[in-house]
Amino acid sequence: MEPTDPSDETDEEPADGRIETQAIHAGQSPDAETGAIMPPIYATSTYEQDAPGEDRGYEYSRTGNPTRTALEDNLAALEGGDYGRAFASGMASINTVLNLLSAGDHVVAGDDVYGGTHRLFREVFEQYDLSFSFVDTTDLDAVEAAIRPETELLWVETPTNPLLRINDIEALSAIAHDHDALCAVDNTFATPYLQRPLEHGADIVSHSLTKYLGGHSDVVGGALVTDDADLDEQLGFYQNSVGATPDPFACFLVLRGTKTLPVRMDRHCANAETIAEKLDAHPAVDRVHYPGLDDHPGHELAAEQMDGFGGMVSVELDATLEETREVVSSTEVFTLAESLGGVESLLEQPATMTHASIPPEERRAAGLTDGLIRLSVGTEHVDDLWADLEAAIEDAVEY
Ligand SMILES: *Cc1c(COP(=O)(O)O)cnc(C)c1O
């Protein structure tokens, strides 16, 4: 299970450099006036005009702000897209994609999409007469069967949460396009360092910047990237009209994060791989969900579609709900918390935390067992991480 080095995959050198270089430089050049290396935090709501309508590219900070532009250009470059848009949260970016639709339209989405996405679709947009079908997006026939004449959007996540299923972006985009629908991919778990959905045919990439792109658990943000000028213009219209835009300080924090994305992801991937292998060999473990393991059902596809297998690992302990609760409550290096993607390792019990709102029978049927733990493997020393997990399992689980 050798994740490939993204730099090896590059057969031609992009004009602005490889992703490690773009992460640091794209969208950011030293300030023309002062030479400041980092784009300033432009804390301004409005901009002087030389004559009515004669502005210097900016009029009002909901519509545009130079710190935000630096971030938007940086993210677009990382995703290999032409246009980036930043938002106040990942949910605000997803909301903006849904703004493209009209009453009567239908959306097909994965049945294990992020909980907040499910809630936004069902509890906010259904009241505006949009309808949604949730299907297993690893089953292409099921996706095809769910499409209706009024289907305008296919919403895909890969890897999914918390079972890390891998969806085929190229095949799903092709199905969407056959039916004149858009394919949007939430790329939060993989990040552009490991997976660039536009290269596989997706129309829009969505991010929660709160996770790996920010990377330090200190900022909430979202983004959309596309290659299509018309689509970008529409997204920009809703970005400005709805107004869920990030302030310049949040943009600065995310830009600080994206510079180290490649080095952080290398460590996240290496640590996650080691933890997944050690868990796999542990007597108290029923099953490990990690796309880097040879027996993961999406392993081959992940090896093709991704440049590494990511920092998220889910493990099913051969343990009761109570024992599992005890494990997640007693680690010392892993912190018990929802969210993911920061440098610090986090863990959580889906059955009692992120997925607690699903009724127990339905939850177990969906593969979210009582013994399931989701790990966001951080960048600490892997031996400390393993010692912590091993001790917590030994203390809490009878095996
Ligand atoms: C966290 C997350 C979101 C929502 O992002 P926020 O920044 O919390 O609004 C959407 N999709 C995925 C996959 C996420 O992990």
C-alpha cells in the first residue's frame, strides 16, 4: 500500500509550479507597495472610487476583498480550476450550490453524506420544493436508477464519513452529464493535495476549509472551485446576494494553513497508514476502514483516483457501546471531539456523537456499529499516538 507521491504523478510541469509550490505562492505575491510577503489582512468594508463607478477592482467587502481574492486564487490553483469562491463556512458553500437550482428540481446525493449536508437538503431546501434522493453512490446502477427528468445535481462525497467509502468521480460525473445534470464533489476529506475532482470530470468542488485546508482547528470557512466561467458567475451572484462571505482575518488564517497543506498531508497519511495497520492486527478489532488497506473495497479505485489515502481511519472494535465510550473517553493524546483535519489527533464515537440522531436499528444497518470509532489522525509522533490508543483499548475492552 504505497501511496504515490503527487509530485511523481505530474508528467508536465504546470506553468505556476507543482502543488507544493502553488500551495505557497498561488494567488500571493509580495505587496507592491511595502514588499510584505503575506497578503495584508484588508480590514475594510468599502473602497474609494475615483469617480462614480470607477473603482480599482473592489467596491464593497461582501462583494470582494483582496485578502479573500488571494485565498480564492490560491484554492482555485490547488484544485487545478480557474475560479475560486470563499465562504463563511463549508455549509455556506454547499448552500450556494443549491442556490443554482429552481423549485421542482431534483438532486441525487450519497446516502452517507455529511450530516449537515443531509440536514440542509432535507430540512431547509425541501421546503422550497426541491426534492432529494439519497442512494449508495458506490452503486452506479442505483445512481442511474435514481435519476429523474428533473434531476439537476448529483452531490458526491469521497472518501465518505465515517466509513471512508470511495466513490468513482469519473463514472458519477459521466452519469450526471448524460442527464444534463451537474456533478458537485465535496472534497473536504481528501483535499486537493490527494484528489482533484475537476480532473475527473466534476463541475464544482466544494470544501469545508475548517478541516485540512485551514488545518489548525482555529477557523471556520468554505470554498467552491470550478472551471466553468458561467457557473462561476452564477456562484458569485449568490455569494454576493446571500452574503455568507468570510472576513479577511479568516481568509488570512486559511492562507496560512494552505501553505503547509502538502507537508501536513504527507504526515497525516503516513501516520494514518501506520495506525490503520496496527489496529488491523489488534485482537480487539473487528474491522478497520481505511482506503489504504488492501482489503478495503475501494482500495483499487482510491489508488487510481487519489495521490494518497488520507488521514481519516475508522475502526470497529469488538466491544459494546459502553466499552467503546470508555475507550474514546480515556485517551490522552487523541482528544475526544467532533470535526477533523487539524494537526492534533481527534477521535469520536459516531453512534453517540456525530451520527447519534440516526435511530439505532437504522444506524447499525448502515454499518455504524456500537464499537465504531472515527479517528482524525494528526501529525504528532505516531508512536505516541499508537501507545495512547493501545492503552485505552486495553483498559476498556475485554478481549
Ligand atoms: C465539516 C464538513 C462540512 C461542513 O463544513 P463547515 O465548515 O463545518 O460548515 C461539509 N462537508 C464535510 C465533508 C465536512 O467534513
